[in-house]
Amino acid sequence: MPEQAKEKKTDFLTARQLAEVLQISESSVHRLRRAGKIPAVTLTPRLIRYNLRDVKGALRPRAASAKQDAESHGHVEPDPQLSFEEFDSTFADPAKS
């Protein structure tokens, strides 16, 4: 394969591969996708792939300075990023609530 083609190639991972990279369970990957917290490419209902760069971008915390700028200008939008608290609440035990 030519070197240029390798550079342009985008790697798509299975849920299992993504789970290994993120060090979470495969079911957590599926929960995050269904909740809309991470992007996925759905080829068929059973064939779903994830772009690692896009997933990492979705999980990356927003810069504190950008949030402070928005607040200082009176413009506050809901944070689309997944916080640890939100991530943790995804797995909260309903019996303890």
C-alpha cells in the first residue's frame, strides 16, 4: 500500500477495540453511543464502528477558559461534553436511588 494512502486511511474500531483503548467495558461503549455521548458509524443495525479521533474529541473536557469567556459575556450553553459525574451516573444503581 502506498505511503500516501496509509496517511489518509481512517481507522474505525469495533466496540471491543474501542473499549480496550478507553479501558472501559464493551457495554459501556454501547451505553455511551446510545446516550449520544460518543459518535458512531452505523453500517447496519449490528455493524457499528467508531472513529477513535472523533470519540476522543467527544470525550475531551472543554477548556475552562472557553467556559469562563462564555459566562463573562452572559452566554451560557449546556456543556455537550461528558463529565465524570455524567459518566458515573450512566451506571448508577437504580436500587440505590
